[in-house]
Amino acid sequence: MPTIHLTTFIQAPPKRVFDLSRSIDLHKKSMAHTREEAVGGTRMGLINLDEFVTWKAKHLGKSRLLKSRISAMKGPDFFTDEMVEGDFRSMKHEHHFKAVENGTFMIDYMHYEMPYGFIGRLVDRFYLRNYLTRLLETRNSAIKKCAETEQWKQFIG
């Protein structure tokens, strides 16, 4: 099962970074280039344990739906979202937040499995892994920018 691991340093307290990472509104803003919108479940504000969200976005030239659930949470240390319905065979995204002297390390582990056997593994190896990594980096950059400025107040007040 492929895993993407990213670590992002953010000069802000863990609680702020944790909450911004759960913000449906900030997620939509960070993924505007894919026209991502929440179309079901928790559609705005902060998503919480056992809540669902269904995302609709254009990826790889096609409109796609992904329904995920927050399956684990211990604020402000971590939360996990898992795909319930979507194009992957499975997808689990762990979000960890570690306080350091001058901020927070935000650590992502995205585990996923492609359908379609050998063909799916080829698509992942030569395209999808890099595509997903760029999406996560774009999202993390938006969280960092927001957390390190006064913008955070519009998303978690």
C-alpha cells in the first residue's frame, strides 16, 4: 500500500493548526483549482469525530466524489479521515500535530490503495503519487499561510 509522508513546520500553536486542518471552508479555498466543494455531510465549519463529508471535485479531467469520515481524533494531537466511498480501493489520511519550541510540526501520512490491479499500480507509480503529493503540499501551504497570519480568524474565529 503506497504511503505519502509530509512534514510541514508552521509557526503557530498546535491547536490552531489542528483546527485549521479540520476546516471545511479552508479546505475548499485551498483546493479551488479543482473546484472542490463539500456536497454532503459536514459542509462548513470544523469537522469532528464520526462526522462525514462528501467532496466533489475535478481531478484527472473528470468530476469525482469522495466521501470520508473522521474515524479517530484526539485534539490537538491528531485526527484520521478515511474514505467511505470513492475511486480508491482504500484511503486513510493521518494528521499529526507536534508542538515544538517555536511552532508546530504538522505531519501527514496518506495511505491509499488503487483499484485495477497492475494497471492501477502503474498509474500510481508514474502519475498519481506525484499528483496526490502536490495536492497535499498545496493544502499544507494554505494551512501554513493562514495559521501564520491573521487569516486564521476567519476560519476558526
